[in-house]
Amino acid sequence: MRMGVEEEFHILEVESGLLVPRADAVLRRLPRRTFTRELHQSTVESNSGVHASLAGLYADLTRTRRRLDAAASSLGLAVAAAGTAPLAPGVCGHPTADARYRHMVEEYRQVADEQLICGAQVHVDIPDRDTAVGVMCAVSPWLPVLLALSASSPFWQGTDTGYASWRTLLWQRWPTAGPVGCFADAADYDAAVDDMVRTGVISDPGMIYYDIRPSAHLPTLELRICDACPRAETVVLVAGLFRALVTEALELRAAGAAVCDGRHEWLRGASWRAARSGLEGALVDPVTHREAPAADVVRGLLARLRPALEAHGDWETVSDLTGAALAEGSAAERMRRTAREEDLLACTDLLIAETRGERRRRGQAPVARGKVPRFVAGTAGSGAPEVLGS
């Protein structure tokens, strides 16, 4: 079962840490097959290759980040993968020159104006749309746990919001964002999407922003709940867990087991809890629907998915990355710690460094890259992979 990742990055002025509308200038120095524009000119998106292994995905993500960093650096800029930029202004005012984006800005006004957020989306192969819709329902209860692992947006307009993922709260203002309901099959899902388009609330199916959805243009199931992650290792962790969740759901469907109880009303609250707490507080346990320490819920998910992870050869990698994530805390906590000890500009520097694969603070010389995960060995130079969406 193959997977791919889309990552969004903020474009920053190095000295001030502020967002700058220079996406087109950066993209002119990059291959359009891999990199593309977003709603605002302060954001660029990368599309990974399609991979069967976490090792291949990690090598791809780090290689792509280096290319993007080099292009930005050549213009005196930097890029950062995080849900929000700590020093982002309230309104950017520089939408990308595109008819669709222009319509979004005119129709949704401040919601679109403040779309200064970045996410990471994971695609996993799925046999057909009926299967995608069934699996979507089965894995939805566990998505807030993946959000907590990715949380990287505690700051907004220079202020600590009190949330680990303020991006989630900003994102959920769109009319189709948030947890997805339960659907009988693909026809049922597609009819609901068509109804939404006919109401004029959205202009096209591409504006379905549920936390998870069948891709509109690929034979995949797409995870959309997560913040962009400063560390590529976190993206790999989320991708490994998501693929295992899909694998488990497929096996349950094949065995004729019930995969969903049809009740997703509680998921919005669970997502809010994950956005508020990250890994540092409590989450809603998907099994008991009760509050539980985040570490316990994450370990419960890991244990549940061990058979699926072992089937893909991912158990050791995902287990190691999970242990590291729980020991070091979320990106949101690392950002807060840096801001407390220094300031928000140092926090921005931390994001830039982690996006590059470095571990450093403002005023310190760059240190060696963080410990290279064991699963990276032997993954270099496999040629140009098939690109997600190509």
C-alpha cells in the first residue's frame, strides 16, 4: 500500500520572522512538478513522490525540503513548516493571482484573508471510492490523536493562543472543514458533496475540507487534519500510523466486521481537545470516549496498530518515532519553551532550523543534524519517483 505527502510551508523574511508574499519568486527557482502555489503568496506547497516505504518517504521529504530551502535562501528568505508562523500578521492581503483563489477571497472575506496557515496531508492508496468511504468512517475516531502528534501552532499574531494547534480553530471556520459524517457508500458521499455545491456554499468538490476525504483526483484516501510539521520525522510518524489505520480498517471490512457505529457527533469535541492540548494534556480516548492522558491514548493507538505496522515492516520505525515524540513533546511545546526562554523570533528560528533538519537556537552555531533515524540507511538516490498527483 503506497503513500504520498503534501506539505505546506510559510515563506519568511529571515531578519524579522514575518511572512512575505514571495511564493512566485521562490517557485520560479523550483520544478513545478513538485512545488506549487497556495491561496496566499506567503505559502508554497510541495508534493512528494509515491512510496511504499517510510524510509523512501523520509528521504523524499528531506530532499524536497533542502531544495525548497535552497531556493528561498537564494532570495534572502527562509521557509518554515508549522501550522502558523509565530509572528504572522492578522491579514496578509496578498492572494495568489488565480481566478479560483480570487473567488474564495471575495466570497469568504476574512476567513480567506486569515488563511495564513499550513498543513500536511497524507494520501494512502485505496482500491475504490466505496471502500474509501467505508474506511473513512472507520478511521475517523483516531484522527484527533494524529492531530495531537502534529500540533505546531500555539502562536497567532505574536500571542500565545493557549492552544497547541490554533490552525485547527482557524481552519474549522470554513463551511466544510472538520470531522466528516458517516456515509453508506461513495454514491451517498458524492450526493452530499453535490448538494453542497448546488447550495452555492462551495464552488466545487475541491473545497470539501473534511479532516479526511476520498481524493477528488487520485485513487487515495486523504488525511487532512494535521498541522504542518517542523520535523520531517513527525510527518513520517503520522504517515505510518495513518497507513496502519487504513490497513486495519480494510482487514476488518474484508472480514465482514462492523467498522463504524455511525455516531461521529463526539468527534468535533475530540478534535477541539486535541487542538487545545496537543501531547501535553488530555485527549478523548476513541475507545472509551473519556478523557485520558495524551501519552496513554497514543500508546494505545500504537499497540492497537502493531499487527498492521508489522505487516508493512513499519513497527520498529513507528515505535521509535512515537517514543521520541512523547519524550520530547509536541512542536507546540518546543516552540513555547523557546519563546519563554528567549523570544518569538528565536521561536521562528527554531522552526526554520527544524524544517531544514537542524537542531539549533538563535545565537548558537548550527549543530549537527538531529540523530538520523535508523530507517534512513540505504535510501539515497533512487531516481525521480512518481510524484503525487502526476
